[in-house]
Amino acid sequence: MTRFRVGILDPLTAARPAVDTFTRANYLGAVASGVDSFWVPDHLNSLFPRPLWQAKYTGAAKVLPTTDAVLEPWTMLGHIAARNRLARLRLGVGVTDTGRRNPAVTAQAAATLHLLTKGRAILGIGSGEREGNEPYGVDWAKPVARFEEAMGTIRALWDSKGELVNRDSPFFPLRNAVFDLPPYRGKWPEIWVGAHGPRMLRAAGRYADAYFPAFPHLPVDYKQRLDLVREAASDAGRDPMAILAAAGLFVVTGRTQDDVDEALESELIRAFSLNAGDEHFVRHGTHHPMGAGFSGAQDILPYGLDEQTALSHARAVPVPLVREVLLTGTPAEILDRAAEWRDCGVRYMVLANIGPAQRSLRNGLATQLPFIQVIRKLKKL
């Protein structure tokens, strides 16, 4: 069986006194914990409702005035690579966007990082979310079709060997395009695709080196989708078992069950669970507070909610649903749940600790120790 591997996802939020204070601390903690990779997201803002980032709802607001000051991922990864040449962690974007980023620029950024890190870059990529596109003037009408064309463009440029590239595309036509960066020792960065819907799963099978979903879902859903990805890979003439089974998961842990229970009652953590789709709410006898059939993370615009609406939506999220869509519990409980994901095919977990978003600053900061315990024990799963 493939060795179980673990990565850490940083929120990439600008901090004080130095803008990279938190990210650098998290990176050094990741190195000390012996993880396999370090990841940053690609967003222009956070996925927490902006009006709820107040000290009365989250203790973290006392030390971090905003979570919407999100740093640019490729710049930060280059910065990390330059300052930490001795560490050998792989560096990934989890995941970048094919809506607001031209694929030629993404191909260049990933190839550059791959060369600078001597083969340690990972290109996590997906169709994006409404919150990072529509408010900034990017057409959100056909995100999956745009993704498919972006992947074809990236592969065409990487495979061109410096020759002129011409490619018809409704989104990214290439006309005598040149891409002459070399691969590192003959290899391009691995492509990890975040996919959930049927068409995206088929695209993952055609293009992905790893299947890497991060929207809230269940282990049994993961297994079914992984099977579809591998079936699509086989149809495309690829080795289906060569596709790495990975997953991005958000963690709420604590030293005791009481600590975890208290965290899960926090408005901001319950609000984060609005990123789950309506199908999860239906299982709990209700509908998504933003409407029946609401898709969750792909379409949510969290910073457009006023305080009272955000509070109302957060309090309408059943706590059992929060437990279901996030990886929650004491370290021992999380390891048990992680084993379920492993049994459904996952061989690589990338985890983000959102425990600090709870009401108590002290308890939020205290989640770091049990989170590290989870990381270290997962390596032996």
C-alpha cells in the first residue's frame, strides 16, 4: 500500500509585524512536523463572512484585524523557496483558478517555481469559485468549459518543446505562441485537480496527476468520485491507478471533547460550513440557509452578507452537519475519521486548522498542539 502522506494548508493572510509572519511560522512548523508538503490557497479574499470577523464572534480578530487581506500565492511560494533552501518540502497552490488566471501565465508560474525548487512544485488547479471571479469582472457563465480549455492550453505549452503553438479555443486561442521554459530534469509540475461535478471529474481523469477535491463532502462520496476519475483516465488511455488520491480537509480539534464542542458552537466556524452544498443540509432534515439547491463553496459570496444575515445563516447550520463536513474531534477521534477516508481511497491529506476561528482566542491558539499531534500520527496511518 502507498505510504500515507500529509500536507498543511496555510490561510495566506497578511499579518503583523511582518506581512509573512503567520505564513512563515506555519511553514517552519510544517517543517518541524515532518509533513510532506506546504500549501497556500489562491483567493482574493477569505471564505469567512466578513461581518462576523469581530472579537465578539472570534478571538482571532483581536490579533488579526481582517482575513480578507489575502496574499498572492505564487509570489509567496517563491519567497518561501528563496528563504528556505535547506528544507525539502514540496510547495503547492491549493488550488489556483482558471477563470481569472490566463493558463499561459499559470503554466509559466508553475514551471518557474518547479525550476527554483528543483522539482518540488505542485500545480493545484480547478475551475474556481464565484467569489474570486464575478465581483472582479470575470465571466462566470461557463467555468467548467473554461477549465477544460485552460488544461488543454497548459499541456500544449508544456509539450511544445519551444516550438510555436497554434491552438483553437473559444477561451484561450494560441497563435504562434512560444513557451520555452524547460521542465526540471524532464518533468513538469504535477497537476492536482480539484473536482466534484461529473464533467469536472471526467476532466480530472484526462489531465490530473492527482485528484484533489476540497469542497465539503463525505468519504463515501470521495470513493464514488475517485472511481469516476479513474474510469475517465482509463477511457483517455491513461493508467488510472497512476492518479494519486488526495483530499483537502478543514480541521477543528482540541485537547478535550468539551473544547471541540465549544469550538463547533462558534458562529464563525458554523458560518464556514455554509460552504457545504444543500445536499448535506437535506440529510439533516433542512435546507441550505441560502436556498434549496444552493451549491455551497462554488457560488457563495460570503463578504456580501450583512452581520445579521450572516449570523442568521450561521445559527441555522446544524452542529451535526458541521461535524460531518469538517474533520472534527480530539486527535484520537480525528485519526478514526481519517481512517475512514483512507479506507475510501485517500492516500494524501492536505489539512487546514480552522480551530483558531472559534470565539475564544486562548482555546483557538491552543488548537495548534493537538493539530500537530494529528499531523504526526497521520503519517503512520
